Amino acid sequence: MRLPEGGIFLVPKVFSLTANPNESFLFLKRLFVAFYKDIFSIITLDYDQCETLDIDAQMCLDIVLSEFLEYYKTCGRRKIKTTFQRFEPRNFTKSAIGKILFSIGTFENIGRNRVTLPDIVPFHLIRGDNFRHTAGAEREVETTKMVDYIVERYAEMNRTLTWQALNRLSKVIGEILGNAGEHSQRQYRYAIGYFEKTKVKDVEHGIFNFAILSFGTTIYETFKQRESEGWHIISTMKELSEKYTKRLFFLKGSFEEETLWTLYALQEGVTSVPEKKRGNGSINFIESFFSLKGDMANDNSSFLAIMSGNTRITFNGEYQIVEKSRGEGEEPFKMMTFNASGNIEDKPDSKYVTFADNFFPGTLITAKICINFNNIENNGSHG
């Protein structure tokens, strides 16, 4: 892998794992290799060419920086000689790029370049421990921290979220954090977000961007590891795979078994933990996301994306959750199939469910939520 001359890493023009995955993944890989092989005495991160920055890519960058800088500090304390001496970010204060970086506390998270702007309150990277016996309680604290951050930003706009919106927001964040801990077999999960103010038809409005990830086992790998256990969920997945194979739906590098199983894992009643009598999959936070988004026709900015292994699944409201019958006298269950038939046995729309070239070692969920006006109340006399 070719590394840049002099340890100067130019951040891509579009730094986004969803919008520009090939270039963004390559940039992160090169930076990782430079740190891992201890090649440069000074590593410079240059945002001069960057025009668009998404929270998914920047979050991964922040994790790489924080973990390696902590490693080199440990080497220093133990008198272990290294080539690396320092890290220098530059050209990161311009326009919207700087706003995003300061909003998520980038560089301040790693103890460098503390910059404060009057209209920005940063939300710092959270690192949660999945192995602690108090992990469940800690996830609740993390959820509350993120929700409180949003409430405070709306208070600055003289607005209050309705109790229904607060409940939905808590469910979106809490369920995603729970899934991050459930699927991963690694110790840590990460969460970050930021709030941006915008105007919709001359009315001040708020958009919440957040990302939650866990490295380790992918969603597909989690279920594949249990294939020999004869568990009914796995049996259903294998039967579904056989039907897709017979209908020639699988296409290498475009739609594979991993893609199908990851999609199936989102459905109600699906859980990766056999001891659970019944799981909700990810349908709870997907449904809450749609409720917060609200206006399907006019909201073109909100989306929720799941990246796990080579699978990418994106929600923007084009396809809705459907209810399917379990049988006479039984409660219906909810499904997200990404097709017109509402049948999981029919192939999903490749625009929203796809197999990607770049493998993500774990699960990353990102979202941008332009909270619908129905979920907001005014405080006082200001509109």
C-alpha cells in the first residue's frame, strides 16, 4: 500500500463512508498502516481539499487517532522507542467542515487544538464498555446524555420536544446502542453526534446527526456462527437462502447470502440471542426513526443507514414497515422488506439493500434526523 510522501495525509474531497466509500476507506486504511507500522515521525492530517464531511468517516478517523495516540503515549511512559513523535491537523477551520469538526469535538477528543465557537456546543465521542456487568445501565446513561444534548440545543431555539418525540428519540438511540453491544464480541462501542440549526421555509429548525458503531463480529457473522445449533431462526434464514438460490437472486459481489441475512436480522421476532424468547430485531428503532422523520414527502434530508460487513442498508422513507399475518388468532408482525410486495421472499430494491466492496469490521449505524414539526412545541412567544 502506497503511503503519502512526508506523512501528509490529504482528507478526501468527500470524506464519507456512504457517499464516497472507496476513497474514504482507502484513506483510513493508509492512515492506519502508517500508525501501525510506525513509519513517520510526524503525521499531518490536511483538510484543505475536503468539501463534504460525514460523521461516519470522521468518527472512524477519531477512533483511529485516539487509540493510536494513546498507544504511543504508553510506549513513551514505558521508555519504548518509536519513530512517531506527534500528530498535526491543519486547514480544518474553514466553513462547514470546521463547524462539524468542532461540533463533535474532533481533536479536542484527543487533547489537541481546543477551539470554541459561540454557536457550537460539542458532543464528545463516547466509548462504552460492553464487557462490564453494568453495561446495560451505562447504555441508559449514554442514551440520556445524547437526548439531553438535543433537548438543550432545542431550548436554545426556544423550543421543546414533545414527550412522544423524547420517547421515540430515546428508543432510536437506546435500541441502536443495545444492538451494538449485542452483536459485537469486542469490548468497546462508540457513539458520537452533533446538532445543526437550519431553516425550513424561514422557520428555524434542527437536524440531529449521530453515529454508533461497534467493531468485531458483523450481523451476518453473528448468526452464521450459530448455524450448527439447529436454532429455528437460523433454520428460517437457511430456508430463505434456498429460495433465493432457486430463483437466482444471489449474485456474487452484488447480492449475496450475507446481504439477505443482514436484512432478515432487522425483522420483528429476530434476535441473535437464543435465550431470548422473542426479539424485536431492529424494527423498534426503525419505526421510531420514521415517526421522528414524520413528513415522508417533503423531508429529503433524513436517513438512517446500517453498514455491517459488506452489507449496506439505507432507510429514507421510500419503503415503509409493513405488517404481516402470523396465522389465525396470532398477532401480526412487522417487516421491512424494501420491495413493493412486502414479502421478504422477494428480492429487495438494490438501491437501498446492497452488497458493497468495502468490508466494515463490525456494525456502524448512522442517522440524520430532521425532527418533524409535529414533534416540537414552542416555548414562550418566539416562533
